[in-house]
Amino acid sequence: MVKRFLYSQKVAPYVFVLPFILVFLLFWVYPLGSSVGMSFQKITLGQSASWVGFANYAKLMGDGIFLKAVMNSVVYMVLTIVILVPFPMLFAVLINSKWMWAREFFKSAFFLPALTSVVVAGTIFRLMFGEMDTSLINSFLGLFGIEPIKFLKGQTTGFIALLALATWRWTGVNMLYFLSGLKNIPEDYYEAASIDGASSFQKFTRITVPMLKPTTIYVITISIYAGLAMFIESMMLWNGNNSPKNIGLTIVGYLYRQGIEKSDMGYAASVGIVLLVVAMAINLAQLAFTGMFKKED
Amino acid sequence: MKKKWLVILLVLSMVTFLWGCGKSSSSGGKSSVLEGGASESATQLEYWTFVELHGQHFQKMLEKWNAAHPDKQIKLKVTVMPYDDMHNKLSIALQTGQGAPDIADIEVGKFPDFLKGTPQLEPLNDVIEPYKDTIVQSRLNMYSKDGNYYGAPTHVGAALAFYNTEILEQAGVDYTKIDTWDDYKKAGQQVYEKTGKYMGTADTSALWQASMMLAEQGKDFTDDAGNPVVNSPELIKGLTILQDLQKSNVLATIAGGQPDTEEAYGEFNKGNYASMMMPFWIMSRFVNYMPDLKGKIAIAPIPVIEKGQPRSYGGGGTGTVVTKTAKNVQLAKEFVAYAKLSLDANIEIWNTLGFDPVNMEVWSMKDVTHNPDNKFIQYFKNNPFDVLNEIKDGIQQIKSTPASPTINNVLGTTALNEIFEDGKDVTEALNEAQKQIEQQLQ
């Protein structure tokens, strides 16, 4: 009986996926469910909770700081996609090209930043973008006679620092995705194109880019989520969750401020649910737009 | 073809997932167990703090406690964590009822959050009672709710002015002649003209200056019922004075946003700013972080708007609490009261930490306050307690209310930045801040 069960071809697949299902239920479905529940509650210290209906969501809609956080996160997401898709793709093509020398060196050099901890990197970037005339960036600008800039106190300059950090850190990772995508483009296509007299640029736009589409979709998908859920970078860059005029506040940062710093778990849960809905909507729209849901032919 | 792609993407996403798992960051803080001469059978208590020096104070008091109470000896496990980390961890531990220490330090700015709902802290009334008459009542009230005292105070935190006499002498300014902000302005303009240096800072990330301006006018951030009023005429007037000083090149913003930050210590240490008005405890920062200024800093009462106004207020503060989940609540409470409120403790708080103790009797103990071996006494040009005793009766109190954390947050991140970084109109900035605070507190 036991043996028959164990060797059963029908049961085996379920046994294999069981660990994943369990983890998924325990660490995803259950917390999600309880977050949805919490978002309709007012929870105070001492574990007392009361149902308040949509009060948390109503408050969110009129909360200027929350809207600011959403704006910051969305702008950050869009800008990271604008930077972190084309440039890594270009670098991947360059590194993959036949005439590239020291290929492995550049690969690892690009990838290295991803291995450093965000905490360390964020702290270093904070010092680099410091407002004193002795900080790295300002002393560099000083060479051109530019007055010291208070980078981390202004909206635009603050985002420059934030994007510099993101670009430095993630270019290498995205480049690796594209490199592995490039390896799967058969050499024949390029040969055929060469015979037909296609230029390098034409080969890039007509063969490489379309053939990299699945990788691009994947990179965009994870970038949307990573951009909207960004938190530690901002926290480290501003040495805490309270940046001047909230220029670096993100959705997750606001969730953290409400839930952990102000122990208002119910309100924080509603922030989390809004983040989930926004991220999900953007991702699904993007995937539908790029045709990922079409039946395979 | 497409299948193959799916497999690759799947593998890639698994790699990212696993890799994400490996990136867990550990921030456990620094722990050490203080024996304090305790025997094997001593009870071990756990203590969390965000200031390493507080641990040193507890070590001294622990030795005294264990010697005096052989039947109730204690070992103390001290864990030091960064400010935000410690408060956040403590808040989660108390909320879940698991993992909280027996004793913890909570900073006054965070304290109201821990008093929300049913406080998960033990009332200290019975152990405070024996010391109650000797300590400043207003410092106890900061950590109370509904007649229960939940925190043992550390210091009064009387605000004083600290002047860099080296810079002032270069500019030919006599700091003892500065009584009002008008005097301060004239002195500051002279300093800027002669040395090119700024007289002081315009703070954007902390409310020390705003509190000071309110206290001088006998006002607060909240009304008597505890409702926030940050657009009061008094605060508008106070901040307008500061903004005017900034426009006259007397004040300037500083890296870090306020004097009590790492960046600002460096700026002061280099001699880029000639003065700061800060609570008494800033003395320990001078001694520890601004070694180059030793022997140059003179202490004086802060300037006022009009003569006769109160010349100080109690700023900052840390309440030591005993949690509901403490292993031995009574023992922890007795020890906290002994280590924070007894006369010995108050003397040690000055000796070790350089704070102005809540037992004001200590302020007039000449052998303690004028001890030539004391590193704080050696650092400053004049004796801090001489100044302190001069202004003793005019130390105002800024209330700590449930609205305080929100007020601190909105003013300290937005309004003050708009006023001093962007030059925004004070009234306009404060009206907006008031609206935002009310909205947040709904």
C-alpha cells in the first residue's frame, strides 16, 4: 500500500510541489490575508484591535505625505527602467561582441557592485553626496568652479544620488540577464543577415532586440516591482527614514514609518495593500501589453 | 523554442530568489553581560539602550547595588543598538509580547508612541515614591499617563548657550554682553564681517531652537488640552527672528541639519560656527566628539527676545522603563529607581555622563560640581553649574503629548527645511504644517 503510494506516478508530482505550496501558503497567502484583515482594523499597542471599515483607506486618500511617497516610488521606478534596461542591454552586446577584449574582467567588474551590501553602499553614497565642499562629488564639481550642492536636501539632486546608487548597483545584474539572453540567439541569423548586407546597427535593431524580448520583459517585470518596493537605498542614503521634505520617502518607507515607527499597524497594512494593488496592476498591464498571456504557438 | 525560454527565465528567477534569501542583513547590536561583582545565583536582567554611555553608568550603579543588596544581586546584559533600530525593535517586541528586554531606555520623542493604548510597561509609582520629593516633577510627568509614571528620567536637559571664545575674540565680541537676540544679531554680524564665520546654526532637522523660542514666550507646541498648535503667533515670531538672523548672515544651515549630528560635530570642531544653544547634555558631545575645542568653549544663558523672559527649557530626555514581560518585575523596578533616581545615581549621572541630574540638590554640591578631576569641568572655560544655578528657576518645560512624535516629524522633516533651506514664508510654512499634523493625527 505504502509502496504503491510512494511509487505512484499520479502522486509524485504533488509530493514534489508540496514544499513550495506549503511555503507559499505559510509565507505568502497567510500574511497577505492577515494584512488585508489588518487594513480594516485600528490596532494599538497592547494587541487590541477594532474593526474600522474603510477608515484607513479613506485617510490614505487624503494623506499628502502618502501621495508624495507614491509619486516618489513611481518616478523612481520609471527612471530606473529608463536607465536600467537600455544601458545594460548595450553593455551586454558590447561585451558579447567578437572584438571585445578582457571580457571576463568587465563582466565581473560590472557585477561586483551587486555583491556589496546596500547598507554599506548607501552609507558610502551618502558621504560622497555630502553637502560639504570636501565631499567627493562636491570637490569634483569644485574643479570646474561649481559651488557645493546640497545634494540630499533637494528633490532633483536627491534623486540624482538615488539613481546613481541604483545604476551603479544594478547595471551588472541586468547586463548578465541580457548576456544569457544573447547566448541563445543562434549565430546563423547574424550570418544570414551579413550575407544580405545588413549593417551592425540593423542587425542590432532587427535581430538582437526582438530576440531579447523575453529577457527584456523579465527585466522590466522585476524592475517594476523592485522600483516600487525600494526602501533600504533611500533609508541608507538619508541615514534614516525621514528625508528633508520627504524627498526620498517611498511607499514602503511610509509603510515602515506608520507601522514600525508609529506602531499604527492597521494604517500601515492599508499602505501595503495599496502598494500590492498598484504593483500588480502595472505588472499585469505591462505583461498583457507585451503579449505574455497569449497562448504559445 | 519558447519552452526553452521559459526554462531559462524560471532558472533565472529562482536564482534571484535564492540570492535574495542570502542577503539577510544582521543588525543584532552589541551585547555584553555586566557582572558588577554579583555571585553565581544573581538574577540576570536584560537592558536595551541606544547610548553606549548609559551602559557605563549602569555598570557603576550595578556594582553599588550588588554590594548594598547581597540578597537581590543582579547581572545586567546590556545591548546597545542604534537609535531607530532599538525603538523599532522594542515596539515590535512589546506589540507581540515576545522578546522584549526587562529594562529599556526610551527617548522622549518616541515615548508617547509607547504609551498609546494600554502601555506594555510597568508603572513605577511605588519605586519612584521615595525619591519623588527630591527630583524635578516636570521630568517625571514627561513619561506619565493617567497618573502612572512609566519612565525614570535621566536629566533635566536645561538649554544653555555655548560660545567658541576663540572666534569671538578674533571678532572682538564679548559673549557675556549678549542678553537678547538683538545683541546676538549685532555680535553675529560683527563675527561674520571680521572672520567670515557664522555665529550659529539654523536648524532644519530638530526642534531644539523652535522649542527654545516657544519656551522663552511661555508657550508650547500644544495647547492645554494637548492639541497641536504649531502656527501660533509665538512660534511664528520665534522662527521669524531666526529666519531674519539667517538672512543677516548670523545663522546658517549646517550639514546634518542640527548641532547634534556627526556632520555638525565636524563643522563645529573645525571652528566654522561660533555658537550653539543646546540642552545641557550636549556637553558630553563636546568632550567626546569635538576635542579641538577644548578650553575654548564658554557657557552662558541663552539670549531672549525681551529681557525678563525665561532663559532656558528642558530639552530631550530618556525614560528608563520596565516592560510587562520582565522576568522579575519588582526587582527590575527597584533597580531602575536605584540606578536612576537615588542621590548616588544622580551624582554618577553627572560624573559619568555629564548630564544635569534631576535631583537639583546635586547642582549645589560644590565638591561634585566643581571637582577639578572631572573631564567635563576641565573641558569648558567656565563652570556649567554656575550658569545652571543662575537660570535654575526659569527652566521651562515643553510637554510631551501623544501628538508630539507627529509634530516633531512634520516640523523636523518639512516645515523647518522649507523655512531655512528654501526661504519660505514662516507663517505660510507653519500653517501648512498645522494642516498636515491635523491630517496625520485623524
